[in-house]
Amino acid sequence: MRPHDMRNALIEVQDLQIKFDISAPLLTRLLQKKKKTYVHAVRGIDFEINPGETFSLVGESGCGKSTVARLLSGLYEPSGGRIHFKGHDMAKVDKRTMKELRKSFQMIFQDPFASLNPRWKVERIIGEPLELFGLLPDKQERKQRVGELLRQVGLSENDMTKFPHEFSGGQRQRISIARALASEPEFLICDEPTSALDVSVQAQVLNIMKELQEKLGLTYLFISHDMSVVSHFSDRVGIMYLGQLVEVGNVDEIFEQPKHPYTKMLMDAIPSMDEINKERTPVTGEVPNPLNPPSGCAFHPRCPNATAQCSQEAPVLVKNTSGHAVSCFNV
Ligand SMILES: Nc1ncnc2c1ncn2[C@@H]1O[C@H](COP(=O)(O)OP(=O)(O)O)[C@@H](O)[C@H]1O
Ligand SMILES: [Mg+2]
């Protein structure tokens, strides 16, 4: 386990927030005397990711994981808070530094079919970032590098003459990984990269990602709703609920001594290989509507231990000396 050291963090996120304006058009609002409506999708989260580490975000669908990924990759602008990448405040860097930094982080999405241009051959798909960043202007050199990248993800250089539809789901995700690696990034944001794949293929792709991490010294933000995948893949884990982090800690701490009642609820629902007959407790209740989050602790309507305080006051994430942080009044 790597030491937890914020001073050397590659990514540092402080009080990150985003509100989406989902108001009706102006005229409708005026006629119906309605106010503007916002979804507060990410409601002030803090974490840091150290070089070479895999930090995972987990939580049920709709809790804001993809939104965090998009904020970090610059696809959305935060409504509040800060993102530091390699010590640079991303809201303040000049254009030139931003262009330099852009090479260092890349994103891998859940659905490789949607993210790979179906009309392009693999050579162009993987070669495009090289061209875009002006890394290898020479076509022959670029081709050679594309071949290298394909071999790195377990495909063959002959695959560069094919189109995305000629590959299986797992192979397509390997192509996405090769493309993401083209600009020699340090940081990969992986949003449910294997969730659309069969279990056996999932394992292959995750293994390749692990191998590449070790070989190239990559840092991962890994996003998943699957606790068992997260337990195998992560160094540290953050549990998200309704746009906030409720627990953050080393993977062993989180899986062996979960503290937050929501983490425990997710944990109880994991099928276990050792205890085939183990009674699985399904996750109960529903995620509240983010348009109208519950008062106090957002989890209190589903929490077995909720007290009066929980419905009135919002707990904050409190860190113990080992870096394990929980936001719950009853822990
Ligand atoms: N572009 C957007 N406009 C409005 N609401 C959005 C947008 N993107 C996400 N949301 C809302 O933000 C919340 C979090 O979504 P998301 O980040 O996709 O969750 P997850 O990836 O954890 O399933 C959801 O309630 C979703 O409806
Ligand atoms: Mg998502």
C-alpha cells in the first residue's frame, strides 16, 4: 500500500461542485411564474490521487460519478471548488500550460462503440491524438507507433487496417485504451471501462490495465458501480452518495472494516465465492431525487441507524489518523 501523502498528490480536488441548469425555457418560466431549476449533481467533494495509485469512485447509478469524471477531464466547468493537477489550479492555467497538461490526462469511457469513430480505421483512431498534439507529424513514424500501441494492449499491428465493427467488445475497449495511451498520459480517467463487457472479458481488460499501470507508471481514477471489481482493482476507494463522498479509505480498510452504513449496505449485497450459501442482503430503498435531496444527511431516509439529528444536520467527512474518512454522526 502506498503512503497517503497529499503534498505529492497528482490530482487534488477541493470542495468540487457542479449545478446543472435544467430550467424550462424563459418564456415558459415567465408564463407559468416558475423559478430556475438546478440539479446539484456534485455537492462539494474532496479527494486526492497520488502518483501511480488507483483511486476508485463507487456508488449507485445517478450519484454523480460520471459528472466527477467529466469535471476532472475538463468537459464540464465546476460551479465551485478547485481541481489541482500536478500543482496547477486548472481554473487558472494559461492556454499554453493547459495544452501541455492536456496531454497528461486521458479518458476511457464505458461504451467503446460510442467513443470510437465507426468510419475510421484503427490506424487513424489511435493515431489521431498523436497528430492532434503534434507528437509525431511523420506518417510513417506515426504508423509504427500505432503498431506499438496495439501490441501493448494485446492486439496485433495488422489490426490497424480494420474498422471498429470488426472487433469484439473487449477488443474495442483495448483500442480505446491504446488511443488513450497514444499521448503518453500520466493520468487516466476510466468511467466504467468494463461495465459493458462479459465477466471473463472484463477480467482480461482489467488485467491489461493493471499491467500497463505498472509498466508505464500510470495513475487511475477508476469509476465503477461494481464493488467486487473495485475491491480487486483499487488502492484507495471513495464511496459516493447523492453527489457527496460518504467514506474514503484504503481498499483493505473499506472492504474489511466499512464504517458508513451506506458502504455496509453496498458490501452486504456483494455475492461471495467463499460463502455460496451466504444470505445476500439486497440494497434497499431508492436513491432520492437529486432535484430535492433529503434534509440533513442525504442517506438518512434509507439508514437503519438514523436518529433525529441525522434528518436535521448534515455530517461532514471526518478523517482519522490513517486517512480513513467517514461522514456519519453514529460512527
Ligand atoms: N448534463 C446534465 N444535465 C443535467 N443533469 C445532469 C447532467 N449530467 C448529469 N446530470 C444529473 O446528475 C446526476 C449524476 O449523474 P451521473 O454523474 O451521470 O451519475 P453516475 O455516473 O454516478 O450514474 C444525475 O441526477 C443526472 O441526472
Ligand atoms: Mg456514470
